[in-house]
Amino acid sequence: MSRAARLAIAALRRAAGGLLLLVGATFVIYITIRSAPGDAIDAISPMGTPPDVKARLMEEFGLDRDPFTGYIAWLMRSLFGDFGESLVFSPGAPVMEVVLPAFGRTLLLSASALVACLILAILAALLLGEPSRRQQLLTGPLYVATAAPSFVVAVVFVQFVNWGIKAFLVEGGYVPPSWYPLEMYTESLVPYVFAGLTLIAGDGLFMDFFNSVRADLNALRNAQFIAAVKAKGARTLGHIARNMVMPLLSGYAARLPIVLGGVVIVEYVFTLDGGGYVLLEAARERDFPVVVGLSVLFTATIIAVNLLTDIIRALVDPREVAHGG
Amino acid sequence: MSPLLSVEDLVIEFDTARGRRRVVDRVSFDLAPGEVLGILGESGSGKTMTTMAVLGLVAGEPGVMGGSITLRDGDDEIGLLSDLEQVISRKGKRVSKNCRKWRRMVHARMRPLWGRMMTAVFQNPRHSLDPLMTVGAQVEESIALALPDLTAAQRGEKAVDWLDRVQMNEPGRVHGSYPHELSGGMCQRAMIAVALARRPKLLIADEPTTGLDTTVRAEIVELFRALLEEERRSMMYISHDIREVLYLADRVIVMKGGRVVETETAENLRLGRGQRADYTAMLLSAADLPSGAAA
Amino acid sequence: MGDSRLRVGLYLSGTVVGLVLLLGVIAPFVPYDPADAVDYDQLLQAPGMGHIFGTDGQGRDVAMRLLKGTEAFFLPGLMAAALATVFGALCGAVSGYAGGWLRGGVLGTMQLIDTLPRLVFIILVCTILNPSIYLIAFVAAVLFVPSIATVIRRRVEALGSEDYILAHVAHGFRPVRILLYHILWLQCRPLLIRQATYVFGYVLFVEVALSYLGDYGVQEPDPSWGNMVAQARGLRGVSAWPWAVPAVAIVVTIAGFLAFGNLLARADEEEVR
């Protein structure tokens, strides 16, 4: 069988596995809904919901049936993107219309933070090379810095930014330069930039990334085949770059759940209108269809990214397909 | 004839948990053009570190601490360690070395020499090839460096030709295979093809048969012999197996505990002529060869 | 030389861990009524004799709230760490040692749990069920089982083909004993220590994060390190103490636990070798 055919089969198998995982994960979410104490419908609807809306919710979530058929009915709607209508957050609007644009912003924010983090980590690892003795002494304090949860980093950021701006306004009479394209704080990129920085610095994301990239890079530099490439007088850069793709990808996939958790908090702190912010607001107002819709979207994102990295890995590494994965 | 490579008073040291340890202690030897020099010694005798120093690939700190290594390139003589004193500083009894600077200097010096002057085949053939590239592509990489004017198609033909010359069955199929699809012996053949396709003046084989099955080892040794008979090459063959070394080498140096204990022609060793150092005598008698008169 | 640095790190992080354990143990026995503590004559005092960490926006002693705040995460964190480690070790050992449908089933379940976005799922659970910190800790423990199981499974798989384990099998030791004692206890102990401290750190993180967000964690006036930081939003840079103290406490505690787990594991590994 040709390599392309084997690749296609492996990709299909993984896609099927991903779909199965999505079904399983949504089942977990559904069972969680059904496990509400007392009457599930009271647990999932806001106070003072009119009876006709309650009836509609009952039907949408299949609460009037046994858990299994109820799940199937709910899944069939959900898989086609029908998560019902928002109750409180944006009453009457289909959940997908409320949630998708916000979730898109969340994805953009986390993806750019991850990419920036990756580039910074690679640059730092290249620049610093093997850890010297002096650097090893620094690891202790750095360790403390990496343990800061994203919201602590965010609070510190907000404090200092407020401080800085206040200082400018009072003492310097701050006037934005004419080329400055962003309006302060409203509808501008500034909070997004800060949110991205917070994501990178918080939850140990950067240090974690940097440490693993550096360890992988140094292991690779000392690998025997790199010595062999050197000894024959060829450039090692291409060989190292290609062999770094795999560890980077797995690192990327492994840290996605952390970033998706961090983004929820960071959006809340910087009041960015993203999926995490909507999730928390909807949860507060007990707008259940929106909460569930977002949970499914977050889960689906993790599955999709894992699937994508698996496929890229199969494309880059011939050993992956050979094992039949 | 002046030697292609001469090593004099080479000293290599490493820092360990129990202080600094000298792994190569004032080792000296010469290698004439067209000569096969065998380096024989048990593991830990410093033979691999000596060859790594010649290649400029000593990993670990501080590494090379003294001596000289001279390569003859046509009429030029290149001292690989001529700048060593610049990075070594002495404070009383403490001798320290700026390893980062030294690594950069070695890189700059070796870059034009690697491949053209010498290249190497290592132990653990499975780890010597880039796992993400086909074997053919890696042989072609060498060919492109040795003969930059060839077209892609010519390079492909030559690569298959090289794989055939290292006695690979189905060289065409191997050309498109990845290293993990090959056995250890086949990986080592591929590695030899990669090294020879680069056309080095000196080939260094560092325990090329370690980790291979007995029958495969014999095949690899036979392959080296056949390649040497086909064309006279300068080579360093490092092994802990006295039979392999005596079979391939013209001259042998025996190392133990970081020192050279004996330098002798292979013929004299084979025939048991002359005086033997105790250690060599022991190796010879362990291999059921005439051990000659003890020194 | 590396040895002495390891020991210094171990002492430093051990002090942090010991201090947090001490605070966690004595906190329940210290009487504290949040309503009584309000004192409008002593708003936002800087650290001094009467209040070693100053007072907050309602004149409450920050040090006292810091102490009582440990109640929110201490026992739940220990519980979650124990639960996640035990179940993670078991699932990892089973999936690494057994074959067939058992292995497939455990692996599938682990993969399933691992795809759930942790914080989002915890928030979902909190909207449905009555949110209590013990529930949150339990969910966090379940969510961490797969990552522990994966680490253990890799180790078990690697060890399964080691000669001395095969020798144990040949000597006729019972598989359960080999698995529980020779593999899990002797070989995986450093890994388990590391993972357990990690889970504890995560529960602390979730607790303070949820309390910070304000809906599911500890509610004012009861203290939590998270809602203490949250009050910074109202203070607008008037005084940094009320939020800086708990923020530093959070960071130092998480770092201390992570470092302690790592260093203890490394020391254990070196001893085994």
C-alpha cells in the first residue's frame, strides 16, 4: 500500500476516533445535566421561567424521556449546531448566534497567545542554549514566578496599567500620538494585547513551554544523528527544525486545555466579550442552553486540535503511520 | 611520507560528581595516508573520546585540555587544538576552561573540514540516521555536498549506486525507506554509504559493530574489508574486538585507562612477533591468538 | 554540589508546605466571625503592630483572613490529591499491565475525561449541582486522573519488559504484588508524589479562581484567598496590601507545593539509583 493511502486511512481512523470522543464527551456533559438533584428542569432554568419555556426546555434536553433516548435526541440537535434558544443572556436568540462570534474571538485570542508564546519560547531557548550554572541558580525564583495563576497576573497587570495611565493623565497630561490607532480601553486592541500577555505569563505557560522546548532542543543537539550530520559537513538546521516539530506539536496540544481554562478567567478580568466571558455571565444568570452550548464548543475545540496535531504528526513522522496508530 | 593525522599528548578531562577525571591521558599516534589504524580497548579506555576529539565532537565539560591534533590537507597543516591555550586559564592549581567559547571556536574551525577531510560512522546505527528522512535522501545529501554540480536525477542514481556498493539487497527499495523500516545492520550499511558518499580523506569508524548481532557484525566487518580492497582509504577503526581490529587494520594502538599501552603493526600482533605489553598479551590469549613474549 | 542545592530547595519549599499545613490544621480551631471583624475605625491600615498584614477595606485584619482562608482549600485539596493519585495510579497500572478489553476500556475512559476542558467543565458542574468546594475538589480529582494514569502507564509499560520484573514473574510472585509493590510503590513513588502536589496546587488554583470570579467559590463575608484578591477591583490602587498579601500567598503556596513535589521526587529518584 502506498504511503499516501496509508496516511489517508490513518487520518480517517483518527477522525472517526475524534467523532467518537465528541459523542462520549457530550454524553458526559448530558449525564451531568441529568444528575441534577430534584427536578432537573428546576436546576437548569432561571427563577421565574414561564411554564411554556420550561416545557420547551424539557423537550430540548430530552428530560421527558429516559436518559438514553433523551441523550440521542439532544445529540442529534446538538451535532447540527442547534443548542436551542438563549433564555436570559440574549432572550429568544438561537444559542449558536449568541455564542459563535464570542467563541471565535476566544479562539483567536488563545491561538495568538499560544503562537506568540511558542515563538518567544523558541527564541529564548535558542538564545540561552544549555543552561549554565548561573542560570541554574535563577531557576528557583523563576519557579515562583511561573506558579502565578493567570488571574493573579491579570490583577497585577490591571493595577499597574491603571497606575501608569493615571500617572500619565495627572502629571504628564497624556495625549496619544496622532499615529496611535487605538482608542483607550473601548473597542480597542489594548485589552486584547494585555489579555494575551496575561495568558502567556500566567499559569506557568511560558516557563513551561520554554523549559520543554529547551530540553527537547538540547537533547536533539546532542543526538547522535546530529553529530553524524555535522561530521559529514552538512547543515544541521534543517534536521533539527524537522525533528523539533513533533515535540512542539505535542507540547502545543497538551497545553491547550490550560490555555482554554486561562482564557475564561482572563476574558472575565479584562471584560472581553469572548466565549469565556459569555460562559461566566450565562452561568451567573442560569442561561443554561448557552452554558451547555459553550461547553460543547470548548470540548469540540480540544478534540479538533488533538485530531489536527495527530494528523500533522502522521504527515511529518513516518513512524506514526507505521505503528498503525 | 608525512602523516595525514598526528595526535600528540592529547588530554581529555571531565567533571564528575567525584571531581575532575582524566579519561584520555597524553595519547599520541600518527596515521599515514592510505593507512588503516586500529584503536583497540575496552569500554572506558578513552578510545571513543580520542576519536571524538579528532572529530571536534567531544560532548561534556571541560573536554579537551591539552595536546595537539594536526591534520595535513595537501600542503597545509591544520592544528585543530592550536587555540586551546586561549580558553584555558590557570589559577594556582585550578585549571578552568571557557567551554562555550571553545565550542564556538571548534565549530568555526571544523566546519570546512567536516565531511571533506573526515567523517564518521558511529555505534548505535539506529540512532545515527535522521528518523524523519528517507535513507536515500540522506545519502543524496552527502552526494550533493561532495559533488555539488550533479542534477537531482544524477544524485538519485548515484545514491542507489552507493547503496548497492554497501551490499544492500534491493537498493532501490531501501532508497525510499525510512530508518525505522530497516534492521540495525541495514542502518549501519546505510550510514557507511552516507559517510563514503561524502568522499572524506579520512573515515572514522567508531565501534561500528557494537550492538549488532554476531552474524551481522561479521557482515559489516566483511563490508569494510571489501570496501578497503576496492579502494585504498585512510581509516581509523575503533573496536573492543581484537579480531575485528587485526582483520582490518595495518597498525594497531592498544589503549587502557586513557593511555596508549602499545603501538604495533597488525602483522606482528597476528604472528606473535616481538615483545608484548601485559594487557595486549592478555587480549591476544583471550582471543586464542599467539600472545608472543611478555614484556 | 547539585546535591546541596537540591537540599536547600527542599528545605525552602518544605518550609512553605509545612507552614501551609500548619495554618490549614489550626485554622478550624480559631474562632472567627466575619461580621464581628468589621471595624470602620481601622480601614486599610498598613502593616503594623496590631495587624501584621494590615487591614482591608472594611477594617478586617488581613492576616486573620489569610489564616481562615486556608480552610477553603486545605482539606478539599488533600482529598483531591489523595483521590486523584490513588485512582490515577490504579487506572495507569491496570491499563499498563492488563490487555484486551480492560486496557481498551480504561484507555478510552481516560481519553474521554482528558478531552473535557477542565475549568469550563467545573463551571458547568457548578451551574447544575449545588456548588461546594468539596464537589469542585472531587471533579478536579476526576479530571486529573487521566494525566496521572498516563504517566504511570508509560512507566509500567516500560518496566513490564525490564528483566528484573520478568524475573519476579519467573520467581512466581503474584502479579498483584509485583504491580502494587515492585512497580507502583518502588518505581512510581516519585512520579506519584509529583502528581499529588500538582493536584493540590490545582485545587488551590481552582478554589481561588472561582472565589475570585465570585459566583461559585467562597462567598463574602467568609474569607478565601481568591475573594481577598477580588476586592482589589474595588480598591483601585488606594492600598495594595489587602490584595498583594493574598496574591503573594497564592503564588508562594502553589510554587512551594510544585517545587516540593518536584524536588522530593528528584531526591527519591536519586536515592533509588
